[in-house]
Amino acid sequence: MAREAEAESNNDGTSEVTSPSPPPPPLPPRRKTPNDGPAQVAPAQSKPTTAVSSIDISTLSFPDGSRGTFSTSVPRTGSTPDVSGYVTPSRDATAGSDLADSMSVMSFAPTLRPHGDLASLVAGGLNRKSRAWNMLRSQSETVQPFESIELGAPGDLAGFEREFDEIPDSTTDDIRMAIWKSKMKHYMILSSAGKPIYSRHGDLSLINSYMGVVQTIISFYEGAKNPLLGFTAGNARFVIAIEGPLYFVAVSRLGESDAQLRSQLEALYMQILSTLTLPTLKNIFVHRPSTDLRKPLEGTESLLSSLADSFTRGSPSTLLGALECLRLRKSQRHAINNIFLKSRSEKLLYGLIVAGGKLVSVIRPRKHSLHPSDLQLIFNMLFESGGIKSGGGESWIPLCLPAFNNRGYLYMYVSFFDGKPDAAFAPESAQQQTPEASDNTKTADANEEEDEIALILISSDKESFYDLKEMRDKLAAQLTKTGHLSLIRSAAREGRPKIQSIAPGAQIAHFLYKSRANVQFCMSSLEPPSHPASSSSAESDPERMLTRRRLMSLYHELHASMHAKHAHLKVLHAVSEDAASLAWITPIFEFYCVAGPNVPRAAMAQGANRVIQWAKREEERLFIIGGGVF
């Protein structure tokens, strides 16, 4: 019936067919976020970058004052690729972004992977360092030691340029005492009875009470059978040496070790013995323990002060316990020794030729040799105190050499060659000069006043003055005739060798080399690279004096570390903000060197090896091996 009804409706076309239900209304539009938009794919990166735009310009300031710029065209991305391929996600995503939906708490956990250029330094290895780092590193290695320290800057050596200024007498006692306390190093000598003998700074009447306190402290420990060797008060180190009836005290704020200060006090004791001899010193205090020793030592205060000042400035000879020789060819030194021996007097015990504080030639008996400490006393008397040199002409000096024999005197004849050969000694060609040549000679003589050469003849016979004078005349004539006198003067003017002439390209700034077998040392020029040599001495320039003291303080620290009790160090490398240093000790040599604070250890070792090889090649030029023996 249903089919029939449907057919009927279709046939007449009047019936309507039922249509499906209408679609549901559309959903409200989704809220848009700032991150919605067409996706942009960043180009692939080959290495980390710190760029903030398509072109990133960076500026670097180098230690020498120059500035450099460079640019990169790699855009910054939200992550830094690691060597392994993993990335560190960016934290700029918002809560509504697709990236935020996929993040978890662990996505923001700190990792060991640094960003940008720091990543290339820490995790990238040497071959992946950034361009900025490579540019800065190439410049930083040229920084010289102590280059960043200025005169008067606060530090351990602030005010050192006024260390050797005398304390004025025209001010009040309070001001004088304040100046005395500001000194960085003091040497005091007093007797066991408390009598003051010598003080480097300040009048004895000003510091008499302090010496009394020192004597009381030392005597207290001596009474307890426990001698006092040293103690520390604040930033000052007190070191005490007791030599018979004399007390020696060193007060230092320069960082020296007890052993180094004690060796300096021993040198001061040797200076006193060179004037009095040991038996005389003992006899004075045996009969009168309260004797004032200032009267027997009157006139020698300048010798003690010049010796003490050399320690304060920094003395490589005292530090190493060795002598410095003038660099000459082996054949030239051998010829000078032969001339010396042929001119020898029968009454001669030792003969020395010294130029600028450096030993040129020595002749000696076969079974006797001079100790470095004795030669140091002689050099101090001739070249540091200036008393004998200023007198000019000839000098005849009774002198005790304590290391040779502290019980008696020897007699020393001293004569300086001032660069003006006597007419009797000069060759005929030199005597016949034109007026122009004479004027040139006068100009040269004025320049040679600071390069005097000293001849030292030592005898045990106090009546041998005229014999030694005759020997001097013969020797001067032969040295002038053969040209060796001018040769010695030229070598003295050249000064110490520079690093660049020894090992070109080496990054070492200064070195000390000691030959342990010969008890002699050599070193490079003390002239700082930023202060070229001038006519004034290093001690007259406060900046040079400060640089030298910093250099020697560093050497003192290295030496103390290498020679410390129970220390078995062979090589030591130290780095500070101001400099890098290296010490190397073998049974054959001791080597110490200083470089800039950014010089790598490998570069220092390479430079040290080149300098040591040079010293071995030049050994017979740098050192006196054997000398002239009779």
C-alpha cells in the first residue's frame, strides 16, 4: 500500500519530498596570538653566533690602546646548536604558542651549555674559538710584565720611590718618626749591651729607644737558651742574626724570605770584619762589653749604607751568591790574561780587572781562589759607595777579606783607567793627531767618564806599593798598545744582552742564568721595554727603580720557593695578575725568567729552552773558566 501511494504521488507531481535537517551554526572565531602567522624557516647555521640582527658589528679594545671591529651576517636563532646536535630552547615563547604547549618544566632547567661565543671557548675546543677571542688573544700576549702598574699606585710597593730619601732634621720628631716608620726596609746593628752601632734610616738618637726594645727581646730569648731567629709584626718580617757580641736586625716589607734576609745581614757583618778583622772585634768587647763601636767604624758608614741600599733595590749577585762577568770572546780574554801574567810582580797575590762592576780578568795562585762574598765587598767599595772612585788617581787600602782570612789584613792597590791613555803608553800613531782628531778625542773622553775600568792588585806585603805601581804601568802600556783596553771599554758600553738578540721572537721579558760550577751568572738587560735606555742611571728614574724592585721581588719569591727547606722542586711555573714566571734548577744551572701575564706556559718553556741553549753555547764568553793561574 505504501508503494502504491508513493507511485501515485510521483505520477501526479503534486506531492513534496522530505529534505534533510539544516547544518549547525559555525563556532566562534579562535582568539589570535602574536605568534600566529606564516611560518618562517631560519637558514641553517654552521657555528654559534651572538648576532642580534642580520649584520652584527662588534668592537674590541686591546691592551695596547687600539680598537678593532668586525661584522657577522649570520642571523640569531632561538637556540644554540651543540656539537652533538642538541639545542637549548629559547625562553621567549608565550603560553599561547604551539611551542609553549609542548614545553615542560625541564625545558627551562639550567644546562652546562653556555651561549654564544662563550660556548665556543668552553665547549668548542681550540679549533672552534670565536673570532673575537682569537683577535684578543693575539694582542694580549704582547703585554709586558708590570706594564699595567703605574707609579704611586696602591700596593705593596706604594711609596717605594721615596725609600732612599733622607729623613730631614728640620722637622719635628713626630714627623721624622712617621717618615722613619714609612720606610719599607731597615737594617740595624747594635751590641749585646744595647749600644746602637748603625741604622740605615734615621738618626741613632731618634730610634735609640727602639733599639733598646730589640736588645731586650733578643736577650730574653738568649737567656732562655732559645735564640730568637725572627718574627712577624703586621706586614713586616723581622730577622735576627747574632754574630758574637753583635746583633744584626733586618726589618722588611718586601716579601723576602728569612734565608735571603739572613744572607744580607751576613754581608753587613763581613763589611764590618773587612774594616776591623775578627780578632780585633773580639778584643774590643772582651775587655769592655759596653764599648761604642761607632768610633772604630767611623768613616765606613757609607760602605754599609751603599751595601744595604743595593739589597733594597735588588741585588742579583747577592740573591744567587754569584759574580757577573763581562762578556768577551774566549781568545780576547785569554790574551788579556796572558798580558796580565807577563806583567805580574813577585809580590802579587791576586790581580783583578773590573769594568762597570763586572769581572773582566783574574789571576791568582794555583791553590787559592777568591770567594764571591769577598769580591762583592771590593766591588761595593769601588763602584757603589763612590768614595775611592771620586778620589781618582791611585789608592792604597788595607783590607780584610773575611772569606779568605778573617784574622789579618791584605793590601789593595787600586787604579782607574779613565779612558785617557798616558802619552808614554800611547802608540806613535795616537800621539800624532790633527786638531780635529784632538777635538773628537775630547768629546769621546767626556762620554767615557762613566765607563771607567779599575785595576785591583792585592798583596800580603804592606811595603809593596811601588812594586804594584810598576806592574800597573807595564800592564797599562801593554793593554793600550794591543788595543785590549779599548776593547774592554767597548764591551762595557754594550751592556747586558737583550732578549731579542739572544732568542728572537721569544716572549720572555727578562732572565737570570747561574752557572753553578763556575759560581757566576748572567742576565738580560734590566731596561724595561717601555723605558728605553737614556743617559741617566736606572736608580735615578723612579719608574725604573720601581720596575726593577718588582722584578727582583718576583725573583726572590721564585728563589725562596725553589730553595725552601724540604722542597724538591725542579721546575716551577707561577702566574699572577702582573706577570708570569718560570724557575728551572738542575745540577748544572739555575734559571729564572719573567714574562707577561698572558704568555702561555708552553711559550715560556720554549723561550727558556732557547735562552739556556744560548748560554751553553756562549759559556766561555759569558763566564771566566779557570782564569790566569800562576
